[in-house]
Amino acid sequence: MLEFGTQFALVMLAAAVLVAVVRLVRGPTLPDRVVAQDLIGILVVGLIVVLAASTGVHATLDAAIVIALIAFVATIAYATYVEKGHPE
Amino acid sequence: MTEVATGILWMVGSSFAFLAALGVLRMPDVFTRMQASTKASTLGLACFLIGAGLQLADLGSIIRLLSIGAFTLVTTPVSAHLIARAAYRADIPLWDGTVLDERREALERAQANGQPEVG
């Protein structure tokens, strides 16, 4: 059950990242890309958490924390940039 | 027992995560895409964290997982609000089917009453 759940979760997360990348490339505006980038950050955190728990290497959880922090700061920076009048 | 629970939680969580990505791809404008992304992805991440907490039962991992969860639950609404506000102020067009735009109405009312533009 755990084996199947891990495989299923990893495949679904990889598919979700691919779908989000399609939106990241297609745009059409900068806020669309920022939303996609924010979602990719959260999906990668989920991917790392699943990998850490299934392999038992819990040191990688630190990487998940750092990615969550950086994704938040990047989103704030993009929001400020868009608000100053660069919608493309 | 915990293995079955973890497997089910991870399958549910990854389904939520995939639905979030599908919503971001298929929804018609920035604001609807954002609500699909934020709600489903926080729910999905919560399922992943609980499932991982059942597998990694030592104190250090539990604290790390809890801090990831608390941080995500606090920051996701903040960043979604900031992008939505920035997109609205940058005049990103709303979807044609939008039925309610209260801020536009408030701005028009303020203009009709001769008040200076707010915020």
C-alpha cells in the first residue's frame, strides 16, 4: 500500500509540475506566470517531503523548508514588480 | 496500519495537487487560476505532511514538518492576496463571465460623488 501510494504520489506530482510549466510558458500575462511559479514551488516542497519520508533521509526536509521560504519571497518580489506597472 | 494511512493520504494529497495544476491550466483568468492553485495546493501539502509525519516518527522530523506546514498555511494566503491586488491594479482584464466587481463599482461611485480616488 505504501509502495503504491508513493509511486502514485510521485507520478501525480510530476504530472502536476508539467501541467504548471505549460501555464508558466503560455502566460499570457506576468501574474499568470507568477501564479504558476508559486504553485511549482509548493509542488516541489510536496515532492521533497514524499521522497524524504519514503527513503528515510530526513535531512532533505531542510531543503523543503528553504524552498518554501524562497518561493514566498519570490512571489512577494514579483507582486511588487507587477504593482509598479510592469504587467507583461 | 500507519503504512496504509500514509499511502491513502499521499494518494489523496497528490490528487489535490494535480487538480490544482489542472485548475491553473484550465481556468479563464488570473483570479480564478489563483483560487484553484492556493486552496487545492495547501490542502494537498497538508496531506503530504501528515502522511510523512506518520512515517518519520522522530522529533526532529516532526518539528520540521510542522514548521513547513505552519509556514505554508500562513504565507500562501498572503502571497495570493498580494498577486491578486497587484494584478487588479495593473488592469489585468477579468474574465468575460465575471458577474461582480465591487471595487470597480466603489471607484465609480466615488467618482460620481466627486471624491478623490481611494487607495
